Amino acid sequence: MLIRSGCLFQALRGEVSPCSHGGVHQAGPGAFVLVQRCDTALRPLGSPVVAGPLHEADDTAALCEWLKKGIDAGEPLPFHLRPVALGHDG
């Protein structure tokens, strides 16, 4: 199942959202993807995983490869697809 939405982080962080910041290797906004393994009845099998920001076709290809082989094998998301943690003031 694929669902498209606006930045879900915006509601969590008010004016500061990772959707408007760069990732680990590049500056600028990019798409984020939230995935969760499910069984055939669409019951969750574990916690959701956030990937992104996706800037290049290579990022999307790496995510697809991880979804095909890595997620079921329990492999971690490739480092360059892991969201950057944003600091906060105060």
C-alpha cells in the first residue's frame, strides 16, 4: 500500500521540520518514506522505519533494494538513507 502525504514531521516539530533540511550527505529538502513490515493480513510486524531524505534516483534504488532483500532479513537501513537527527534550541 502506498500513501502520499505532506510532511508528517511538521506537526511534531512546529516550524522546524526535517522535510526542509538536508540529509546526511546533501543539503535541501527531499522525500521521506515511512515503511513497516506487515503480514499478509496487513498486521504490523515490528516498528515503522523512516528513510530519507531521498535526493537522487540512486537513493530510491537503494531503498527499493533494501525493501526487496534487507527488511525481511533484519538488515539495517543503509546509512545514507537514515534521517538526520535535528537538534533543537533550549
